[in-house]
Amino acid sequence: MNIVDFNNINLSESFFLFKKVGISSEAYKILTDKINLKIFYVDNVSSKLANIVKQSILSLGGDAAVNRDVAIYKESNHPIVIFGTIKQIKLLIEKLKLQPFKAKNLASGLEKFINQENSKIYSPKMVGILNITEDSFFDGGKYKTLKNIESRINFMLENGIKYIDIGAISSRPHSLQNLSEKDEIDRLLPAIDIIKKLDKHNEINISIDTFRSNVADICLSQGANIINDIYGTNFDKEMPKILKKHNAKIIIMHMKGTPFNMQESPVYENVILEILDFFEKKINFLVNFGIKKENIILDPGIGFGKNLNHNLEILKNINVFKIFNLPIFIGHSRKSFIGEILNKEVNFRLSGTMALSMYLFMKKVDFIRVHDIKEHIDLLKIFKSLSSETIL
């Protein structure tokens, strides 16, 4: 008697596994709902409803994690986590439809997720990097002339890039970021003009890597539509006003310290919880200020005030940041922690970058910011060809 562990296989693989046993295709369709575990995080649930959910899902063989106030029947609102197979969740939905305390609303929300499950197609957005800087850690000084800038933009467009992130100030470790506001604007505007000229179908999203509100204001007025702020709007208090004025998207990045000192022995009690707390407070602040929640993108800040172990911890737990139901943005391309793992200088970190990119695809990260465009487009094509759940 041999035992083989087949945990974490996909539905296509499980189909052939069950066929090996000899079951019919009709029986397989029934079994798939029983082997596919789902976990749902639901916020702002009353204690009364949480009790109903807990008891209902337990009776079906699943479970729910609830706040201790629920157990002592203290009336308050808390998040809950529901987990069970698709079959159990479907049965829970039917039970909740008959219950009070907004249970019908929860049932409707869960039903929407379950019904969309098979129709969801994950397609990560590749963000091409254009550093118009003199001292960026990898390509500093490479795009100083308009000819080189246009060539880089053309290359990205020819390879199907729809998002371009332009930065005029290096944020590499120990950088002083002492470029004047005027010089930053003078570097950025010609690049925006070139993109607008080459973008015949008006389909390119232009992200500006800046932490200055005046720079953001001018660039957004000239055609940019995303601001990538490494300080998460903490540097310039006028930034939220500018974002609201232009209805722009904002990439909120977590950074401990400043680029000059961020890598000087960064310390966290718990790096994941600290970033989650930062995001929660920042989202609440921006939404209360009048920024649309759907305009917010979250970047945990790989390499920004984090050592190797911090970066690995973030990547291992990347799905946790989906708790806010907002897009996740990761910039890992050729960074020093890859060099630490591989013991390689920046020019030899492409393979490590690609390995991490594939991992991020598998984790369904929304935005991936990269230097090496062609290689990543090829990687994405291979990933998409392998990620279909179609059963032959």
C-alpha cells in the first residue's frame, strides 16, 4: 500500500486523479465542490450575525474565526473569517438567506464570489520602469537624452506594456534625493509628452514616481494618471489634495525611514503587522479625505527599510495584504536582497528577478514593476498558457 500526497493540486490535475480511480465525469463535478477549500474575510459583522455564521458553518463541517466578544454575546462589530469547501459555503449561503441581522446581504456577497470563481481570469499588469535619473541602482544615467527616452518608451509599447512608471529622482539606498523640484519637472514632462505622442490609442497609463505635490499636480495636468509615492503621502501633506483634484490613482508604499537611512539596520517587532497597520490607517485617512478607495493601490515596499528576512517574510505572506480588497503592487526587480540570496551583482540578477516574478504571478499579485520588459512578457505568456483550469 503506497500513499502519495496530492495536496495543493489544481482542478485539472484532480480530474485525472479521480479518473484514475474510475469515477464518472458527472461524479467528478459533484466532488470538486467538496475538495476546493475557500477562505473568506468579512469585515464589520455584528456579534449576532457572527454567532449565526459560526454555528451554521460548524453544522456543515466548516468553521469560522470570530472575535471573543461574539462568544460572550457582547454586542459589537468585528471582522470574521469563514472557511470551508465550496459545497459547505454554498449550503451556508442557503442557510443565511433565511436568517435576520443582514444575513441575506452576507449570503448575497458570498454567492457573488462563488459564482464568479470559474469565470475569473487573472491577468497581472506589467509596469515598465523608466528611470530618468543619474544614480538609480541599475539603469541610472541610461536615459538622459530624449532619443534614449523615446527608444525605451517605444520598446515598451512594442512589447505590449500598458503601464509606464517614470521616476526622475533615485530612491536607491543612501540616495540624498536632493534634485530640485524644477529639475524634477523638467525631466518628467518631456517623457510624458513622448508617451502621449506615441500612444496612438490613448491606452497607456502613466505613473509618476514622486513624493512632491507640485510635481504630481503638473504631471497629472499633462496626462499622467497615477502617482507612485514612496512616502505614502507622508512627505508632502498637500499630496492628498492634488490626488483628489485630479481623481488620480495613488500607489501607497510602506517605507521605514528615508532612502538615505532606510537600510541602516531596520527593526520590526512584526513586519507584516506593522505594514498592515500602516495601510489600514492610510486607507482610512485618504478615504475620509475624499479619495476614492478604488483609486488606492498598495505597495508593501520591498527593499525600502527592510532587510533580507523582512523582504522574504513579506513575499511569503503577500496574500495577507489582499485583506483590504485593493490591488497589490510589487517592485522587486534586480534589488539587493536578490543579490544577497544569489551572491550576485545587479547585472546578474535577472534570473532571480524572474523566479520571484513567477512566484508573484502564482500569488496573483496585481501589478509587477520590472526593468526587463521583453523577458517578463515572455514569462507572462508561458504562465498564462499553464494557468488555465481547462479540463481536457
